[in-house]
Amino acid sequence: MKQDMIVILDLGSTENTTLARAIRDLGVYSEIYPHDITAKELAALPNVKGVILNGGENRVVDGTAVDVCDEIYTAGCPVIAVDHPGAKCEGIFASLPDEAALKAFVFDTCGAQANWNMKNFVEDQVELVRRQIGDKKVLLALSGGVDSSVVAALLLKAVGSQLVCVHVNHGLMRKDESENVVKVFQDELKANLVYVDATDRFLGKLADVSDPEEKRKIIGSEFIRVFEEEARKLDGIDFLGQGTIYPDIIESGTKTAKVVKSHHNVGGLPEDLQFELVEPLKQLFKDEVRACGVELGLPAEMVYRQPFPGPGLGVRCLGAITKERLEAVRESDAILREEFEKAGLDKKVWQYFTVVPDFKSVGVKNNARCFEYPVIIRAVNTVDAMTATIEQIDWPVLLKITDRILHEVEHVNRVCYDLSPKPTATIEWE
Ligand code: XMP
């Protein structure tokens, strides 16, 4: 392994992630581990140059006072504590250290090198993946999202033709999205790609289903079923690649952090389909995943795309999905994205999309009364998707988008702009 590491031990602080980010921003790699790591486990980690005990004010986890085991203090590298007068270590930060204090600890006290960068990361991971997979084969569900695309590019670099990607088009993708996955991975990068057009199958299962959670469940379970069927057709696969990233792991809980939610990217596969997981991005934050994609040569539009929900346009075609309204969502979304790009808003706005509800309103087209669907535009900014504010789009841009949607999208006679922040609204409509 090329990079030095500073280990953060989680003693109940809510700011482990902030601290890990701050250290990585200095160019030094950092990982978070539970407080009860043993000295042996710590010694087994590569290139540890220093340890930070991060307990905030009281070091209480779930009502219980916690501490690290004594041997950590004598494990051979500098140990510092955040706000813990009783600690038997070299020093104490009264609060989360500022940049100067952190630099002094990381570089002067620990002697760490600023050698954390994507080039080294990719080289390390390629080596680790090759060691793990050997001459076996690895399967990957390639949705075309940032995480699965970057995993695909990394695995391709590491094991080439031993990688088999499966792309399931559930018919709820944005315009040209599946075509782009095929173009980039099959045509340009020459990956083994199994393309499955399961549009009719998904739309069949979703017919007449109007409850949003029910729709999500059907899309999720049908996805696993299709993927499983494809996996069974392939021989001799031992490994499954997954686009797990660091926030997934932190949110799923270190031993001390409460479990916020559990993540199963392609969880739910039947027990007789046993794969060993390959998760080369599991130590990266989202922006680092994007940087890794750039390092691997993926196109910018793939790496810097806005978040897109797993159930795709299925939760933007409100109520029971029909082909007519699904097409209206897809076409209006494509126009919105095109105009946002022209106006430079694609780099500024966090998430933007259109929604088509399942009711009609009266309008007039070609001097005749018409009864058609509205399109709702949504554009929001957020840091963590827990709260969001709306983007105040300039009128000329909004009017241009409205004009194009009304003239280019069939079955639509009205365009609305959603002004609601989260809360009270959610970002998606379903
Ligand atoms: P809400 O609508 O809850 O959305 O404010 C917050 C963020 O989560 C995305 N989202 C989903 N992502 N599967 C996903 O992978 C889903 O079922 C899902 N629902 C919402 C949403 O696009 C936004 O970025």
C-alpha cells in the first residue's frame, strides 16, 4: 500500500466523518474504526502513522461510557485525544482540531506523508482486486450511476475480461441512458456487457400499481429477480462487485455509531447464489468516487451526474405508470437537462427533474379544447438531501424550458414550477 494513514477511533463523536475529511483534505489518508479495536487489529492495518481518539465531550455511546483498550496507547504510534482529560496519550485537542493543529499533529508529531491521491488509490486498489480475484470471474450490476460505473472502470482496469457486467434496463431510465452505458462500456472500453431490456416485464408488473412504496418494492425485487436470472446463465462466477461507498458503511454503523439505515446494493440474492463481495470504493466519500472516475478516464457526464433514484422515472410518473405519461416525463426531463446545461445550471443545481402527475387539466391547442397532463419542474439544492431549498431559476430560462416542453412533448398542455422546500415537501414527489 502506498499511502500513510491516520486512524480515528470512534468514541461516540458525531464528527468522525468531518475529521476524516479534514485529514484527507491535507492529503493524508484516514479511516474510522470502532473504539474497541484491539492493538493487534490496529497493528494489522497498513502504514498507520497516528491515532486520534474522537469522543467529543463525554465519550458516551448509547448511554454507556466507552474507552479504548490500554494497549492502544503503547501500540507504537502517536495517540491524541479530542477533549478527554483522562486520556493517557501525547496530547489533547480541546475541540475538533483546526487546520493548523491538525497539520502539526499529522505531519510533525506523526511524520505522515501527504501521499493520499487518486493515482495511488487506483494503483493500490488494482493490486488488491487482482490479489482477491486471482484468475476467477467477477459479476457486476452496472446501472450506469456514478458508483457502479466507477467500480466497473476500476475492475476492468484490474481484471479486464474476467469482469462481466450486467445492465438491466427497467424501462424507467432517462433518455439515452442505457444506450450510453452500452456505448461507453461495451463499445469504447470493450467490457463484457450483458444488456437486458426488461422494459415490458417491469411495466407489466407495475401496471395499475399506484402506491409509491409498492412501486418501489416491485421495481427493487424485480431488479433482483432479473439480475439473478442473468447470473444463473453465467458459469464459474465467484465474485460480485458492489459500488458500496464510505458513507454507506458509516451509516450502516461502526460498532458505536447507531445504525441509520442498512444498505444492500444488490442485496436479496437467493442463498444458493453465493458470491464473495468485491467493494473497491468502500473507503471513498462521494466526491472522491468522482475523482477516482476521472482518474480512470470515465467521461465527465458520467462522473458528475446528478443523483438519480434507483426506481428511476418510476417515481416521477406519479400514480399508476402509463407509457404515455412515462414518455412525457422522459422527454420533458431531457429538455430540462439540455436547457440547464446551456444555462450553466447543471453545475450549480444539486438535483433537477420533471414530474408528470396522473390527472389532466383543460387547455387549448390549435383553437380547440384539449384535456391533457401538466409537467412539474423541480430544481433543488441541498447538502445532505435531508433538507433542501429550491433553486430560484431566472424567468427567461424557465420560460424557454416551458415553451419547449409545451411544443415538443406530447400529451402535455401545462407547465408548473414547484416552489416547495424540504420540509415540508420531499425532493421527489413520491
Ligand atoms: P426525498 O424525496 O426523500 O429524496 O427528499 C432524497 C434523495 O433521495 C433520492 N431518492 C431515492 N434514491 N431510491 C434511491 O436510490 C429511492 O427509492 C429514492 N427515493 C428518493 C432522491 O432522488 C433525492 O436525491
